[in-house]
Amino acid sequence: MAPGMKHLLGALAAALLACCAPANQPVPGPSDDQAAEVVVSPDPSDEVTPAQDVAQVLDKDGKLLSQIDAMSTCTAVDAGLFYGIFTLGENASTGPAVYRVQLLDKDKYVSKKTITRQGYEPVFARTELGGNVYTLNLIGNPMDNEPDDLMLYGFLPSSNSIVTGRITTDGFPYAAMTVSGDKLLIMSHEMSEPKCDKIYAYDHHMIKEILSFPSGDESDSMRSIYGSEEGFYLLRLHIAGQETELFVDRYDSHYNKIYSKSLRSLVLEAAQSVGITKEDSVPQQGMHVAGFRVVDGRFVFYENFSAVRAIFDIQEEKVLFAGNDMYQLSTGCGRPLFYKLQFSPSDDADIVGIKDGAVEHIPFTLSGLLQGISTSPGGNCLYRLASPTQAPSYVWTSVPQ
């Protein structure tokens, strides 16, 4: 992803922060007969507009694998790479977006899709399940007060087909998506009246609401979600008057809460360790979230849209790593890694992960300025590199283990 894309709508997040305060007890979703069916259609086989500027995709030995539009936002997937090109005109709030799955071993693309009125894609929510790639898109102007559709698009390389489904007609830009067992779970802030936070399941071509926090005087708001083989983890903000507290809730596969752990003290500690004052650290836990992963049931990777990136050990209640907004969390569904953005050759490179229960700093040996990392479930890794004089390039390799 290009630097800064995660923060494209940062002002919107601050403005709408108070709007997303839904209620203490989850209520059941609709019955099975209320579930919405998605549409599976053949690849439309539309042609790709030739890029004005291209970025090379190289292997670790420098061999050219492919060339893509330099404005692409790329995610590593097991089939190759998945990328989108979102074009906004001057003073425009929506524009065309083109998506492709690129098969690097064959230098061809499949499962192509063009969206005409995209307002925002939460690139950090791109998810892969069973070799298929899914993304969320807000259709319409995210800055107005009109309802916008939050859409699910799936790209199926094996059948060269497209999945299209509407999650909600009251979409919000910051959504989250994850894999839980053999289904997708999607978190949405409903911009309805009253406000409501919901989780939807996509399973066997059906979309169904499974969990909801409606608004109330003492309320809860979802911040992100991360799946496991048997359930999921919910990042939840509890709001009581002027007091807020961030929790990680563990749910089983039947959507029953197993336990909750508070992150309040850990977020405050991480914020202060990167230079944020004690007073300004308190609002950090209420910020919307771009990155949330849980490793081995205890190590939480956390990235908000403000200035805190951290790895928490929620079992030992420790901050294992804290970084400022120069650090970003890798995209894709593979091994989570924090990486430090480089803007000049004098900037230090730093890649941070968890290995054998401890923080690991992974050497960066590629030539170029590190601007992005994406990892796939099968172990593919895509590095985005910048140069002071040339177009960006990508290096395709395996995930550091």
C-alpha cells in the first residue's frame, strides 16, 4: 500500500468517533430466512487501460515477473498478488476503481472487476479464504450524510468469477473483515438512526447478521475483529459517560463470549512510550483501528488511525513493542509484521514480528526504501520499495520465518 493510504480519511474518523457508540448487550441477528444472498457472476473480461507509469514486480534475484500500474495498492495472496487502482478526479468524492488478481507464475490476470462509484476501500481489510480474495468497498461519498452501500466483492481465480454482495445500506468507511473457520466475518459501523455496530457472516454465498450492539446510554462500540479456527476476537470500546475502556473479547464459533481482557493500561503505556503525553494517551484507545491481529491466542498486534502501534501480551499483560506512526502493520492474511517507513537512505529500516513468544527484529536486506509489506497465508511476501528517482517497485519473495 502507498504510504498514507491508511490515513486517507483520518479526519473523518475523528469527526465520526462519537457517532459509533452502540449498546451493552449484543442482540441476536436476523433469522436464517432474512439472510441476504450474494451474486456469483462470470468474469466480465473487461480490458485494462494501459498504465501511464508502471511498477516492476521482481523476484528476490531481480528477475522481472510482471509490470503493474504504479498507482496500484497491492496485497500478497497465495495465487500471486491482488491489486486495485482507485482514481479520483479533482474535487471528486467518488471515482472508478479497477481490481485484478495477478498470477505471477503465468504473467496474466484473472477475476477482473471495475467499480464505477467507489468512495473508499479499507485496503487493510482485504482477506483471503480458500484461495479466493475478498475486499470491502463503500459505494458513494463517505463525507456526506447520505446512506452508502458497504459492498463485499470476492475474486475467485479458480473459476475466474466474481462474488458481489451488499453488506448493509448504512455503511461506514472503516470496516473490518476476517476468516473464522470456513466463513468470513465482517464488522460494520451502521450509520443508521439509532446507530448500531454489527457483525455479519458470509457463508455459502449468504450474508447474515450474527451480532449487534445497539445504541444506549452506556454503550459499546466495535473497533475491529480477528478470526480463529474456532470463533473470533472482538476489539471493543466500552463507553460510560466520559470514561472509555478498550477490551479484547474472545467468542466461540457459536458467537458466545468466553472472556474479556482490558487493554486500557497497555494502550496508555504504549502511547506514552512513543512520546504521547499522559493526558493525550487516554483518547488513543477510542481511535478507529486499521490493524488488529491475535497470534497464539495471546499476542495482540494493534494499529490505530492515530499514533499507536504495539504488540501486547494479554496473557502476561505486557507491552512487548511500541512504535509511532512511522510504523505500519503488514497487509494480507499471512504472518503479521510491523515495518518502519523509510523516506530517505538515512532512515533506519525495522521489521518487527513475534517468533517463539518473543519480539523478533528481522533484517531488511533489499535495495530501496521500504514503503510496504504484505504477506499471504501460504507464505508469499510482497515488499513495496521506493526510489528517489524511479517509480516504485515490488519484490516478491517468501515471508521471513
